[in-house]
Amino acid sequence: MPTPILSALPIRRLTHRDLTACADLSEDRGWQREEHKWGFLLTAGKGYGIDAPDGGLVAVCAVTEYGSREQPELGAIGMVLVAERYARQGVGRRLMRHIVSMVGTTPLTLHATPYGRPLYEEIGFKVAGRAEMLMGPFTPAGPEPRVPTRAATAEDLPSILRLDEEVFGIDRTHIVTRLPAFADQLRVAEEDGRIIGYAAAWPNMDTHVVGPLIARDTQTAQALVTSLAARTERPLRIDVDVRHEELLAWFKARGLKSVAFNAVMTYGIGELPGDWKRRFAPVTVAAA
């Protein structure tokens, strides 16, 4: 249980002014600072935190909601962090219970590390799937997919939004429309003048994270990743639904290594909406 002092500290909404403090807390827990990602989460979603009596933050998390602003259809929780000096005192549990209570009937999802999974299960989250994190330099090998790809333009946005909602199952305009500014690359795959997939690569410390990756099939996903990789010298990172076995094997044959497995968990809903067969990777697991 939290100590009386910790339990009395208010949970407040974070703003973009808290970005450095969030990055400091990431670093405190041995994570990378990831300020670019934090900026995205605090703008496209909502951050919640507890101020520490001695300065900085006791704990933080981010919530990204999808659907209508009045009644969201899904909320994604990410970046749940507690400062080392306040760990194992019930702070993370208190913050998570606050979020669950605050969203009411809105279903929730998150990607859980093995370390965090017991807490989420205690609160009532259920495992709905798994994602494998891959990372490393991308080395082309063998015949590459011949699906045409190109850089996305402003004129493509309506088609990308329609495809994204069809595949994700819920409108996420507020995420997709931020990709041109957030990502270094945004590319589409076409067939007969119709967009059949799109993908972005955004900078995170010394890597480029591939996400989102939405594609008609595995070959289209491969073509999009190949086109992104050809335009960066950074190692790639991607988090792939483990059901996409062919794509995972393809990545590993091109030099990416398996780094970790995370449980995809849900609360208030059994399965995630949308078409998982065309949803290969999230923007970020923190807003999956």
C-alpha cells in the first residue's frame, strides 16, 4: 500500500511543459529519454503524473484515446513509469487504478513488459496477444517485393485516413494527421492508383521506428519497409504482432534481431477492433 505521504499526492494532467521531467523519469528508470516520442504523446494524447515532493515526478503515464472526443471507443495506455526512489510503494497501482476509474466504460489496451504484466493483471487486464520487438541494421537480401511505393503527399491524406480507420477499426485522425510532422518519412504503396498500404519511420534516439505499418498483405508491408530502410542509415526498430510470422522471419533474414516480447493486454474488451491481418505495427507501443 502507498505510504500516507505518497497516497496524498495529487494526480494531475501533464502538459508539454512537463516534457523534460518525463524524459528525466525515463532516464531514471534506465530507459532512453525519448523526448521526441514524449512530445508526440503529450500532444496527441493525455499525460498524467504525480509531482515529487523533492522535485521532478514520482510517476507518469500516457493515455491516447481513439474515436469521438465525447465518447472515445478505445484508450491506449503507455509509458507507465515510477521513479526508482518511489518504486514498490504502490504508486504505479494507484496511478493505473485512477486511469481505469477516470475513463469509465471506455475499453483500454496496453503493451506490457514481463515486469509490468502482474500489476496489470491484478487490475483486471487480460492478455489478448503478443508483439515481438525487432531492432538492428536492415540489410537487403534476395528478391525484394515489386509493389510500387512512393512518398506520401498532402493529397493522399483522405485516402490514408479511410484506409487507416478501416484497418484499425476506429477513427484516429488526430494521430494520422500528425505523422507528416512527427515522422521523417511517410510512404504509401499503390496499385492501379489506389493506396493499399502506408508506413512511417520516425526518429527515436539513434534508431528509426517503423510505425504505423498498415498494408494489404505481407508483400506490401515488405515493400513499404524496404523503401523506408533505403532512405535511412539508422538501425530500424519495429514491434510486430507475432501472428505475422512471415514478416518476422523476413526481418530476421535481413539482419534485425529479436529484442523483447510484450503482452498485448485489454480491459473491458476481449479482442482489439479492426483487421489484424493488415495491421502489422503500431505507431508506437505507447499508443498502440
